[in-house]
Amino acid sequence: MQDSLTIGELAARSGVAPSALRYYERLGLVRAERTGGNQRRYARSELRRVSFIRIAQQVGVSLDEIKAALESLPASRTPTASDWAELSATWRSRLDERIRLLSKLRDDLDGCIGCGCLSLQRCTLYNPGDSLAAEGAGPRLMLPRSPGGAVTPS
């Protein structure tokens, strides 16, 4: 277990609480060896995995999706740049859509601030009398729509 990290060292390096690291281990997102005294020891390569988990969560990716992505990486060796690029490619369109939606929200909110909500006919957040309820849950005017008008899942 040479060149390994204790849970405290991994927590300090990654900025993730020890309790979260134990939770990630329970979910199978990270792996730890045990010492004779039953203390966790993490391979240095686990720091990269924890960093990936943290960033993916920040952009709204669920732990189940993160787990599926991490399971695509080799378990027997430290992932290469090529391994990470392949994983990244599987999320690219989804992340691009999320960026598009966040940009739209930012731009629409800028418009709301600028108009002071005096133009309720153009506001994409205004829904008088909940008239859009028949289309489903959520902000119907903000979500992406298919050519037929139905909201597409993101």
C-alpha cells in the first residue's frame, strides 16, 4: 500500500468530506484497500476519480450516471487520457444541451431584469392560470421542444 492515501489525506486533497468518501465507497464509485487495523487506504488514482465525481455532480449528473461512467474505465490500471476522452464523448451531447439550457436561462433572466417583468406576454417564466399544465410538469416555455411542440427529455 505504498503511495496510498488515508481517508483524511484524500479528503484534504479532493475537498470532499470523509463521510462523502465513505458513501462513494459504499456505492462502488471509489475503492479502498484496508490495512491490518481496518483503516482505509486509497490508491492515488482514486483522487482523479473523486475529482471527476465532484465535477460531474456540480454540473448535475446523478451518482447513478457517474457510477455507470466510472464502470466503463479500466479497474486494473490508472485510466489514460484516451480512457477519459472516450468517457467524455459519451456525455458531450448531454452536456452541450445543459450548457444551451443554462445559457437560455441566463439570457432570459437578463431580459426579466431589464424589463422588470412589465412584458408578461413575452416572459418565458409567466404562466397565467397555469395554462401550460396540460403539457406536463416543469417550466414548459424554457424546456427544449421537439418540432411537434412536445418537450424533449434532457
